[in-house]
Amino acid sequence: MNLLEGFRIAIWSLVANPLRSFLTLLGVIIGVTAIISVVAVINGLNIYVQEKMITLGPGSFEVNRFGIITNRKQFLEAIRRNRPLRLGDADAVRDRCGLADLVAVKVYGETDVRYRGQLVRSVTMKGISHEIMLIEQYEIQSGRIISEDDVERATAVTFVGADVAEKVFGTLEPVGKAINLQGKVFEVIGVGARRGSVFGQSRDNYVLIPISTFRKNFGSRDSVAIVVRTRDPRYVEQAMDEVRVVLRARHHIRYSDPDDFGFINAEALNQLWTEMSRTIFQVALFVVGISLVVGGIVIMNIMLVSVIERTREIGVRKAIGARHRDIRRQFLIESAVLAAAGGLTGVCLAYGVTCAVRSFSPLPAVFPWWAPALALSISSGVGLFFGLYPAAKAAKLNPIEALRSE
């Protein structure tokens, strides 16, 4: 029997028992759909993280008290060991780091925004030096950014996010209006262009004020974050080493002791996300593997039933000259085609899931176009592996006894 004939018989078997074929392939369909959907979502998350979460450019990095914290133990250790960063630390970095093009500082807080009868609660407030507006590249919807003169004179001005402007002022023009932040009056000098949200959290719910104004009105004890833009993106690592030497010297850290500050840059954030997505993929792969094994066992069970149902057919074929390998090949092809059909169905369903995620969520899920070939290869491999025993059992049937069966 040639391969073409084997495929014809296998397809006929699928079409002849559609419900049984579907139930047999359910495990394979679910497994393939799940793994491709997970890959599509992870691809989308990678794009989402790059576009939405990583605001630092390729030539910039941030130095703060904690760095990247991934668990509670690290946070408690950082609280105990790391000292707050001060404006003097930023000045030292600016003076002594030759690879730094711009050095900026910012400090975080939270405030309620009031304007006449309007109130917006829990707005992120940042005290910034004017260089932050250049490094983090805030786009302007109207008005202007915070200038060096604003910082030097500690003026009571603010640059607000699009959400704050919309909630507080509605259709009114915000620029030139006075708002109240924690009992202090600030003039709105600019509105930022809309940046969207990340995982449902708005990136436009903020007010920026000069850091000198922040310290004068709300205290100067908070640790600042130092943001550095290098002269050349190729020298980020060297610039980070320069900053490390300056800060360790200022903080009198011994050679054998760890840093009492942390770094954040685009590469570190990408690495953190890569590790997280790898863990997600490994867990998904384990779950999908179980589904494929269950699907393979079901296929093997159905093929054993098929051997019993077609015992007389096997006897006839052997009686007219079919060899053991012909019978074995026939059942292996049927098993592989059966599983491949499940894989192809899973690919189609996964494509539908990807389109649905892309249409009904902010996540730009990306269907991996290599997935169909991989899915067909894996599902066919599962079919071949779990079809070995039924095929061997069919090939070993005695033709005389097989012809006697009813």
C-alpha cells in the first residue's frame, strides 16, 4: 500500500465518523489552541511592554533607592540597607560623570486635585527638574513644559496629564487656570498628550511640578530618583559604572559591601519581563503537555477500537497479499492524520482567539505564523507515537482468525 492510499483511507475514516473523530481529537485541539494562544498573547505583551511600560530610552537609565524589586524579602532588605538619595548625589553625578549628557531628578508623591467644585483623588504627583521633560520626552497637547527658570525660582506651576485635564476642566482650556494641590495653589502651564493606559492603569493621571517647589511645599526628606541620559547609547554600561563609583564614594561604602542604591534601564526591564514571560510559557507548556498526552491516549484507545472493528478487513487484506508493514503503515497514517486534523483545528481556533484578544482588549496579540507548521508537526508526532501500539497489534493479527471474526 502506498502513502497516497493510506491518506485516502485515513481521511475517509475521519469523515465517516465525524462525532467520534471530534471527541477523539478534543484533547489535541485544546492543547494546540492553548499553546498557540499563549505564544500570541506573550508576543503581544512584549510589544505592549516595549510601547507602554518602558519609558526610558535606549541611552537612559534611572538610579533610585531600590532598583528593580521582585519580592518582599528584597524590599525589606533595601529598606534596611539603602539610604535615601539626595539632590547632592545628583549634583555629584552631573559634575563627575563624563559620559552623562543630561542628569535629572524626580520625586514621587500623591495628591488630590481641586478646581472650583471639581475633585480628582489619588493623582500621581512628581516633583521634577526640567531635564526630566527632555529625557522622558513628554509630548505637549497645549501650553509649555516646566522650564529651568521654573525650577530655579520654585514657581507654583504645574504640567498636568490628559486625564486630569479632562476630569477637572472638561471642555475648558486648562492652561492659565489655577488648581489646588494639597492646599497649595498652582497655575497650569501645560497639558500632556494622551499616552493611554497600562493593564488598566492610566498613564495620564499625573501632575508635574518643579522639584524645588515640591520640596518647599511638601518636604525634602523623600529619596529622589536620578535619571541619566548618556552621550551615546553604546556607553550606557560604562556610564552606569561611573555613577556607581561616584555614589559609592559619597555614601562611604566599603569595597566588599553591596550598593545601597539600584539601577533601572530599558535592558534591565526587558530582561525582567523576559524572565517573567519565560516562566509563564513554561507553566503553559506543562499544562498543554498534559492535554496532548491525554489526547494521545484517547487516540490510541480509539485506534485499538478501530482494530477490533476492522479485524475482518485486516484479514481480507492479508489474505490477498498485504504484508505486516502495509497494515502497520496504514494504521500509523490514520493515527497521524487524525492527530494532524486536531492540530489544524487547534490552529484555526487559536487564530480566532488571537483576533478576539486584539479586538476586545488593549493587548496587541500577535499570531505567530510559524505556529501552523509546529502545531502540525507536534500533533502528527503525538499521533504516530500513540498509534504505534494499535498499528503493531493490527499487523500481528493472524489472517485466518481475522477472517473468522464477525
